[in-house]
Amino acid sequence: MITSKLTSKSQTTIPQAIRIALKLREGDELLYSLETEGRVVISRVPSAGDDPFAAFDEWDSEADRKAYANL
């Protein structure tokens, strides 16, 4: 189990092992999901750079999604 402490300003450092596992870099956004029994799941918000086809929005119509859905 990996732990970190909360500072007086409600800040914490994300441990290196977690940063590596989530492939976190400076400026990345984090997503917090509240689970049951006081648990929180932390995920990295995908950036536009994660999807190599994100720049091709001209091919992102409903017709295109239907045509290429089964590829």
C-alpha cells in the first residue's frame, strides 16, 4: 500500500509509483471518483494528445461513426 500525507493547506504529493502508473506529467488533470466506504479512485483525464485521430474532427459525423463502427 502506498500512502501520502495531507498538508495544512489540504495538499498532498502523488507518490512516484502512482505518477508512473498513471503516466502523469506536469499539467495533467486528475479525475476523482467517489466510491463507497470512503474510497476515492484517481484517474488521469485523457488529453487530446492521447488520441492520434483527435485532430480529424471533420470525419466525426454521425454518418462516419455508423460507417466505421464495425471496423
